Amino acid sequence: MRIRLDPWPVDTQGGQLSLTPVNTAELIDVETPRWAAIAPRELPRRLERVYVVDGKPRMEARLLIEDDAGASSFAGYGAFVAGAVNLCPHGTRPALLESVKAMRVLAHGPDMQVDLARLSPRSPHTGRLEYAPSAFKLDHPTAPAAHLQSLMLRAEQELSHGLASAVPLDEDDDREALRTLTLQDGTLRGQNMGGAVVGCVKTIGAMYLGPDRMGLLSEMRPGERTPILHLKYGNNQFPRFTWYVRLCDAPLHQHPLAGVMRLEMYAPDESDFLPPIVRTVANLSGTLLCRLGSVPHKDARAPQNLIPTAALEQAMGRALGDARLVERRIRAHIRAELGPLVAGVA
């Protein structure tokens, strides 16, 4: 019997390696039929900016609300933030935080007459708390949290594509195309909006490779990658280009896939064409991610939780504010609002 550790702490939901086989995925070789490691390339000088984008949702209170017309609904006060770290891939300037601003919503069921919720009084510790009404379609207890998550993902996607260079899918020469690249934490969501966006899937949960190809992931050296594959999954509704990159050697006591990350870029439905810019991004991805990867004594989710991502997570936490203080504000506000109503009934 051989025992290996999952590299991430036990309090991380799911760990870094769940390795669940996905038998419904369709994989097609689009770069080369030879399944072998590909060495990393140097970063091109024309690549001027790399953005690392992430988002964070937070439910701040579960609610049951009733409007003036007598309709009732499950609801929730929630907040989310999607932000970016703007860095120079060549290290010639300091990194900058961008767009790290919390948005607050009052998620509620359909056909409800709901007004903007402005919590009072204003607190010097939590500032102004305003929750804009936002309706979801199906009214059930988990709907407010799911709606908040969808709003965060939409904001994250719009930010990622708004910052990145456009992807010239029909050009043979991409030498001047890639100036700004966005690394988005997690898998790509929604439809392609035309930007050079890479989804960085740091948790290897769904395993799309068969047993005959899995061995290469353990054999790769830091910076090396697999060939690019055309991937379809979810009833063939989500075509992606995907490849795996190794960020560091796996310690002997950990699973041999420790230090491996899967990357995604949007792909057309047709699998017979690989845009040159996708190959360019794949070639530089190993070099870039090895530079940005964290280390275990600084981050328990190293190296996949990139250094800019960890800094962004801290900034997003500050933007959301202290959850305990916000909860106290909500309770005080509701008590203040109900006070006159209760007195009137009495």
C-alpha cells in the first residue's frame, strides 16, 4: 500500500485533487498527435500587462420579505467584489490593484416590489451600506446565494474580457496581437466575449484525461506543459482549448499531481483550427505561472494560489468589510424599521 498526501490543507473544501473521471467529455488533439511534454518559452517583450482577476461573494443575511402588495419571498442581503491585479510580466514596475470595489444587492424573488435598502445609521467602521434590489427567477431557500454567485461570476467575466487584448481567431500572424493577457481564477464561465482570457483551474477535480495520458502529468518538469486539446463537456455546450502545466516538482510525500494546474481558453465549436494566439499563450504559460506561483511557507495552497491572487483575496476582504460588524448593522437596521410597526400594532 502506498499513501500520498493531497497537497492542500484539510480545511480546504474538496482539497486540490479529487480526480473525478468525466466520461462524457470529448477530447481532440489540435496541436500535435504526439502526447509528450512541451518545454516553456520566454515571455515575449510585446506582452506589456498581465491581469490576475478573481471574485468573492458573501451572503450577509438570509431574509424573508413581504412587499406592500402582500407578495412574499425568500431573500438575502449579499455583497460581492470582482477585482484585478495589474502587473508587468517582466518585473519592471510595481503591481497595482484595480476595480476592487464591493457591490451590495438585496436578492429577492420574482414579481416583488422591492426598494433600495439603505441601512442606517451610517457607521464609521462599515461606511454606507446600500443594497440594490436584484430579482432571481425561482423562489427557493438557496436562490439568494445562487443569484449572488451568478452576479459575481458575471462581473468577473466582464472585468476579465474588458482588460484583455482581443483574440484574433482568424489571423495567421499574432506577433502584434497579444499585449495584455488576463488570468482568471477558476474555470471560464459564460460565453466568449473576445478577450485573451485564460482560466486557471487550480483544483484538479474533473479528470478529463484517460489513464493512458495521465502519466505525463506526473512526469513533466516545472514550466512544461501538455499539448493543447479541444475539449467539449456539458452536453457539448462549452468548447474550450485546454492544457496542463506543472508549476513545481511534487514532494515525495505528496500526490505526484501536486503542483499541476489546468488552463483553459475559449474555443470555437470546430476542432480543426488552433488560433496562433492560443498556442502563443500556452507556450508562455509555464514561464509566467512559475514566476507567479506561491510557496508553501507563505500560502497553504501553493503554488496554484498565485501570489497576486492571494494579495487580491486580502484586498477583496477589506473591500467587503468586517462580516460581524455588517451583521450587527443589519440587525440594528431591521429592529429600527420594525419598531414603529410593532408599536402601531400594539
